[in-house]
Amino acid sequence: MFRPGFRRFASNLTSSASEFAYTLQVSQAQGTVNGFVGAIGRTPLIRLNKLSDETGCEILGKAEFMNPGGSVKDRAALYVIKDAEERSLLRPGGTVVEGTAGNTGIGLAHVCRSKGYQCVIYMPNTQSQGKIDLLRLLGATVHPVPAVAFDNPENYNHQARRHAERLAAETGNAVWTNQFDNTANRRAHIETTGPEIWAQTNGAIDGFTCATGTGGTLAGVTRYLKEQSEGRVKCFLADPPGSVLYSYIKSKGALTERSGGSITEGIGQGRVTDNLAQEIDLIDDALHISDEKSIAMVYRLLDEEGLYVGASTALNVVAAYEMAQVLGPGKTVVTVLCDGAYRYAERLFSRGWLQGKGLLEAIPERLHKYIVLP
Ligand SMILES: Cc1ncc(COP(=O)(O)O)c(C=O)c1O
């Protein structure tokens, strides 16, 4: 039996042919898909068994590490490129330019290859050679530039914008995808991640939480779930140290306090991006998650669930656990498993690195057997 809310959702869907087609794809699970971009999305929703049993709730993780580029950012990469195509800024042979040091660049590089575009990435020159090499082997042109603050015109984001503007003036066929403030990013999650979560839980979801980098995932999923549940589903922002959003939400927009820094990558923000600004009033509450809790969860997820995930995923799962405790037993809480630990293994599983960050003691003794790197 569907809950009344889900029946209403189903009838809403039949009124929109394109949304209905999308839900059909969800229920068909994995068939043949059209190229790399066809393989983005429709990821499993994994019940985290130990954490669910411990809290008396259903704690479910959306397995975004199973996207073909390996992270949740494949969805945003596809949508910012689709948006540029729809606005006739990009035609075959065109160039996509972005400022990014992480997963968005990887997603863009893959999508560009699969669609025949050039990909140009600007990043701070403090990033590891491994990241530069990976983007280059995916066919991107990489410009490592001095790591300067956002208000400096030489910041990597501004250089990316100027590069795209120059090329667009010359060729009329280049775009700066601008992941932070381009709301096509958020749209990816309104049109895909949100509907998938709703369909996979049959609408029986009580809470959603995740951290924000651009804010696209949290904003888009929150918008969809709030609309479908008529406001019933609670949505919490999860924030690492060094980010201003926890204080911003807690103070209802009055404060943007920042203290400390975090080992997590791809999350934490110094401002309210355009992607997040659209939905920030829908966010019910915020959770501040320490690095100690996140690193311990990296190891717990490996040991108890067999999941090899990065620190932003671990932070999200801690947040889901804490949200479950707030909502109480019997509730269903969903979060996002953003990416795998592969790109971070040299740090997260290194004794020396953990000691240097003061995080070794945060990992329970029985899990030290996973610290296999010196
Ligand atoms: C590993 C990881 N987790 C989480 C996020 C945050 O996602 P969003 O930009 O949609 O807020 C990112 C974004 O780059 C990421 O790379």
C-alpha cells in the first residue's frame, strides 16, 4: 500500500509525461543506457545496516560513488553542460571551462569527452600532482595557478571565467560552467536525485541531510522533497569546521561565523551560493560535524558496512545518524554517499598524516588495523 502522500505524488507524475518517463527508468533499474551520460544517476539507495539497527531508524545512503565518473558531481557536470547547450552557448567542438580542484572537474572531463567538447580546468597550484594528472589523462587541459583569495582577480575561478569569455568572443563556442552560482547544478538534483530518493523510499522518508560545497545537492533535493511531501520531510544542512553555513542557518541569516578548518574535501563554504540561496529558507536546521567524528565514521563504514568512502560521505553519515536521533525511532533518514576513498587513501589511511592532524586518537583502537600506510 502506498501512503497517501505517495499516491498524490504518483498522480502528479501522470500529469507530466517527462517526469513519468523518468520514474519509469528508476523502476526499470539498470538496462542499456545511451553512452556515458546515460549511465549517470539511478544509483542504489543503500540501507546502512549497523547504524540503522543502532538508532532504530532506517538510515539510507544514496550511492553516488557508483556514478560512472565516481561521484555525485557527475550529475551537476551533465546539467551545466546541458544548460549551455540549451542556451546555444555550446555546439559540437566547443570548449567548457571551469575552476575546480575536485570531482566537478572529473565529471566535466568525462562528459566533455563523451560529447566531443574540449575541457579546460583552472585550479590552485597547491593541489596534488595526482589530481592534475588524473584530469590530464581524462583529456582536460589543466592550468594550475597561484592559490590566491577569491577577491583577488587572479583567483582560479576568475581566471576560468576570463578564459571562457576570451574564447567565446573569438569563437562563439565556449562556456564557463560556474558550478557555484549556475543553478543548472541545483536543477540536476531537483530533476534526478530528489525524484529517485522519493521513488526509492515510496515517499516514506522523514529526513534528508547532507553537507554543501556548491550547495547544488542539498538545495535541489530539499526543493523536491519539500514539494512532494508538502513540507513534511525535514531537511538539515551538515557542515564541517571552517564553514560559515552552520552559524548562518542557526542564526537565521544573521551570522557567518567561521572557525577552524577541516580535512574534508569538496564541502564547506564561506558564502551562500546562488544554488543554495534559492532554497535556504526551506532548510529546517543545521548540524556541525567535527573532523574527529567524520574520520571515525570513515573507518566504521569500512569495517561494518564494507563501504570505502571519502570524508565528506562519512560526515554526511554522521549527520544522518544525529538527525535520526533528533527525529526519533522508526523514522527514515536519507543522506548522500558522495564518492569513494580512492583519491584520498594516501591521507585517510596514513598513520603519519592522521597523527599530524591530531586525528589518530579519534579512531577506535579496534579499527587501527585499517591504518595500513606509514
Ligand atoms: C566529495 C564531495 N562531496 C560533496 C560535495 C558537495 O556537493 P555540492 O557541490 O552539490 O554541494 C562535493 C562537491 O564538489 C564533493 O566533491
